[in-house]
Amino acid sequence: MRSPFLLPWVAVFAAAAVGGCGSSDGLPREPISGTVTLDGQPLDGGMITFTPTQAAEPVVTALIKDGAYSLPRSEGPVPGPHRVQVWAKKPTGKKIPDPDNREEIIDEMRSIVPPRYNLNSELSAEVKAGDSNSFEFTMSSARVAARPASKR
């Protein structure tokens, strides 16, 4: 039986690997590592993506396991500023038909990471040549209060 949690991440990670995340591309890549927490707890599992803000490529993705992630130099990002996105899902407790195979029943999943850390990410990291490039991302699922307009 396949794991409904890991399958979407494995597919995305495999697609990223096929897209040229190797050391033979001649780019000055750097290794990265770090931790990811949500509401003070290590994120059990998920995916973290580093997208350069000053270049089109390479976008790199690492799996998060027990709150930690890492990529070796051969798969790491290039130096410079990056937008960081974190994705994770958990089962809701409900069973639903698999959209790819209606005869199979799977766990319904929901995103546990707020959009401000993925679709509308506020996270960033500056990858530096020759540095340790260890980044800690502390996230909260609490809603962000709207700021009142300033009065003049």
C-alpha cells in the first residue's frame, strides 16, 4: 500500500531531479541544510523549495523529515537571494476515492502550512558561497492580524 503523504512529494522531488539538479550543469552550487518548525514543533514531513530571486534557475527542492532538510552541493542552490516555500500535508481522517484510480480509496489530505509560507511566501534565504548555509524556518499557523491603516 502506498503512503498518501509521501506520494505527492516524491513525484515533485523526482520531477525536480530530472530537471537538471546535478553537478554536471557547471553552476556554482552550495550545500544547504536546516530546520523547519510549525507552532514550535519540528515539521514531521514535507518539502522545502529555494527559488532564486535574481535568476531563473536552478530551483531546488529538499524533503523535510523530522523537522530537518539538507541538500549536498551537487543538488544545492546557487549563491544569492532565494524565495523559500514550505509545503506539508496531513490526513484529515476521512477516506475518499483516489482521483487517479476511482476504485482505490485513499486518505483525504489537507495542507497544514499557511499560504504565507508557500503560495504567498514571506520566507527568504541568502545563500552565500563558501558559507555553512544553514537556515532555520520558524512558522506559525496562527492567523496574522491585519494592521490598521495609519492615521494622518
